[in-house]
Amino acid sequence: MVRVATHPLIRHKLTRLRDVATPTADFRRLAREISLLLAYEATRDLPLESVEISTPLETMEGQRLSGKKLCFISVLRAGNGILDGMLDLVPSARVGHIGLYRDPETLRPVEYYRKFPEDIKNRVCIVVDPMLATGYSAAAAVQSLKTAGAEKIIFVCILAAPEGMLCLTEAHPDIEVITCAIDRELDDHGYIRPGLGDAGDRLFGTR
Ligand code: URA
């Protein structure tokens, strides 16, 4: 299932994020704000249970989250740029990391780092990476989580290319994908067009 988050605040902030004139500090802040809103989308269907509480005036039936707890999985390094916004919304979530590089010959992702919480099987896993470009890394990250025992997986990005969306959903039709926009295409250098450029470089000011 694919969900495009179209809240006006997301659209407004995404336009500023895309703008080449947006400086690094603003880019970082906007990415954090957008990711908080994306976390809101990603947690929309979490199950609730009834609980009786006492207000200062009387007892009442309230609701609280039930079922599996959350875990965010950041795909290094750009995933870290949208992690803090999500943690702002769900501070008690656990965090895992996965690092992948592209093999220069096969152009396929190779895992070089993985650290997941031990109880990953019992958690809803939200994989975060701002750009779903070819989809190879995203599909590999999801596969790695499944191999580690994860059962409920949601992939969250800021921008997706149609090619990446197809690759990820074909490889893992059982997961949910949430994005702010599906752009026109991937160019010959693997950049999403019109896109926002290199998310890692813009987040960390490395270019
Ligand atoms: N990664 C990025 O940071 N930007 C793109 O456009 C594609 C992949």
C-alpha cells in the first residue's frame, strides 16, 4: 500500500525543502518538521485499547495505545536527518540503524552496518530514508529487517521516484510506503527529478 501525505503544511514545507536557495540550517529544520508530520501519518492506524482513568472531577473511559511498540530504522546517513522529528513525536521508540553502500561493479547495495533492537519481532518497524530513488537500498533494508525477524514494516520517505516505488513494492508487496510526493523520474545519475538534490549533502552541509 502506498500513501502520499498531502497535508498543506507538508506541501508548503516540501516546496521550501526543494528550493536550492534554502540554506543548510533551514533545510535541516524543515526536514525535521516534515518527518514529525510523516510520523503522524505512519502511526495513524496504531491500535488503541480502553482504559479507565480519573480526571480531577470523575472517572471516565480513556484510550491508550495497545499492541506492538515502535522502532525507527534509519538508513544511513540521510535517514538520520529525518529521525529526530519522528522521535519528537514518539520519544519512547527504539532506534535501529542500517548502513548500505553501492557495489561499484554490480551497482547493488551491500550492507556494511546493522544494529537493530533485539525485540524487533515485537515492534512496528518504521524504516526512514528521505529519498526513495532506485529502491535497491530500501528493498535491501526491508529484507534485512525481515531476516532479523521483523513482521510489521512501514517505509517512510520524503520523496520517491516512480522507479523506486515500483522496485520496493514489487520486492515487498506486504509493506506500507508513505511519502510526501512521487516525482517525475530518476535521471541517469540516480537523482530524483525535479527532486531536492542530494539529501545527505543538503542535511549535513557536505557540499
Ligand atoms: N539520493 C538523494 O539524496 N537524492 C536523490 O535525488 C536521489 C538519491
